[in-house]
Amino acid sequence: MKEKLSLPKGWELKTIGDVCISASSNVSQNKLADDEGDYPIFGASGLIKKVNFYHRDKPYLSIVKDGSGVGRVTKMDAFTSVIGTLQYILPKENIDLDYLNYSLMSVDFKKYVAGAAIPHIYFKDYKNEPFLWMPLPEQQRIVSILDEAFSAIERSRNNAEQNLKNAKELFESYLQGVFENGHWGFVTLSEMATDISDGDHMPPPKSEFGLPFITISNINKQTHKIDFSDTFKVPQKYYDDLKPNKKPINGDVLYTVTGSYGIPVLIEDDFKFCFQRHIGLIRPSKKLNSKLLYYWILSPQAFLQANETATGTAQKTVSLKSLRNFSFPNIPINEQQAIVHQLDALRAETKRLEAIYQQKLLNLEELKKSILQKAFAGELKIEKAVVV
């Protein structure tokens, strides 16, 4: 059984419902089209526009009660309003607004979310969450400590995000320079490949057992890998009847040609699968190192050509004709391996740095949660908070 919380004299364990009230908004966003003014009105995604009215003349908290971002609490300025998918959270007497804000930040609102298509939460459900009450000067002292701690965390987070951005840009910049500063001539991509094709255009038959059939949704944009976990299967005979250029083999490079075009996947094994027509396949000739082709597709030079030749409105497509005519650097095969070696080494280092900074960001988020947990369990004893 959990030990009863021991509180300093004058402190009390209350509930959210004891210290604040909620108020609803009756404003619908689709009725604001003709309303213009000087007062900001907000939705779940932020500022919608400025209108000729306001609901609150003092600072307050808003909480997203319906849809995307449900449970997110934000401190709002005076002379503003929110639409009906949010609610107002208003402190009662002797409750510091910033202290209430930090307290709500420590609440796990996910456990109160209901609804699948449109998630929502209700004040009546979470109003019984515990609230650590103390005299107003003590609330303000806690806010001061948390402000300092969170300010330090924010500085660290900004530094980590900038370092993460720098690591990614380092590789991209080097990649651009490799293909920009060479003294080679240019040929068409088709001259460096034995085949450039796409997947089968006929709707594939589904099978309970068989071989994977991938679509663009199975290609991860960040990792450039195929996710085989949710592909459907096609019969072995379907695969057997495909032409050789519809069957990826070790050394081929896949290239998305429709929608999110320009994403490469290097095939590095002999695992059998087939793919849809919105994915292209480039089979390098003996004059072309597969990994160099993969890196070149990641370069700004290749993506610029894709942007310039993509056609369509709802979903843009890079045609096979355009892909075959991409201008490609005619690098001698003996130089290609040296370039690949350099790019491999730099990419490994940048990935290592990215992992470090991603972990740093995760650690900072966990630190925020830990500080809030201690603050509202009556365990925040420090006068100053230092973030390393």
C-alpha cells in the first residue's frame, strides 16, 4: 500500500475540481469567415485569425478537449478566445495561474481520453486528479523554481535540436559537394543501367501465403528501408510469371516515382518480393556501383531533376522516361568505390551523432516529467535547478 504523503504545515492535497473551473466555448470555426477584428482566437493548431470579440479579459489556460492534440494545456493571454474544440480552465481564488499550469502539465490526460474517430476528454472525468495546494507565496516559489529549471531545459533542448540539424546538414552538404565538384562528364541514367522499369500494372491477386507485395506506404522515408510487417501476400505463381525486371535482386535500387517521389531503397540481399507500379526499379550495369547510385539519388542534384520533371496535380509522378533521362555523372568505376567508402564513413559518423542528440532530447523530456512529478508530490526541495 502506498505510504500517505507527508506534507508541510499549511499544505493540503486537493483535487483539480477544488481549485479551478472549466468553461465551454460556443464558437465554431466555420462561422468566423466574415469576422474581422483585433482579438486573437485560437484552435488546437494555434492562432486561427483575429476577430471583433474576446471571451476572457484575464490570462487563462486552455485545454484541447476534442480531436488532434486532446489534453494539451496552454497558457493564454488576456483578451483572447478559443473555439469549441477547446475549453477554458479558470483558477479559483488564491490559485496562481502558472502553478495551475505546471500542475496540469503533470497530469496524464491519456487515461481520460474517450472516442476513437474523434478523441475527447471531459472535465468531469479528470477533475478528481490530485492537486497539491499550498499558500499563494509557496505556489509562486515553486513556479520560480520550475521556471528556472524549464528555462535551462529549453536551452539544452534548443542546443540539442540545433546539433541534430547540423549533423544532418553535414552529410547533405558533403553529399552535394561530391557530385558537384567532380570533373566528370555526364551521361543519361539509362546509360549506366541495364534496366529502368516499374512494378506490375495489373492488380495483384492476394493470398494467405506467398511472397510480399510492397507499396509506397511500405517504404520508410527516414530510414529508406522496406517495412515488410504489414504487406499483403501474392501467390508464388504470380511472382514466377513476372518479368525479370519486375523482381528485385541484390544490387538493385528502388525509387518511388509517385506521390512522395525520390525515395531510394538499396536492395542488399536476395529476399524475394514484388512491388507496385508507383515504385521504379533501377538495375545498375557493371559501370555503376549500386551504393553510389543510392547516394546520388539522395543528393540535391538528383532531387532537383525529379522536381523539374514531375507532372500531375493530385499526385505528382516522375515518369520512367524522365528517370531514364536524368543527367548522371560519368564517374569511372574505380573512383566510385572510393567515393562510396568516404560517404559510408561520414554517414556512419553523422548517424552516431544523430543518435546521441536524439537521446539527449528524450532525456530532457524525461527530466521535465521527473521534475514535475517531484514538484507535485511535495518532493521539490531544491532552491535552484541546474540542467547539464
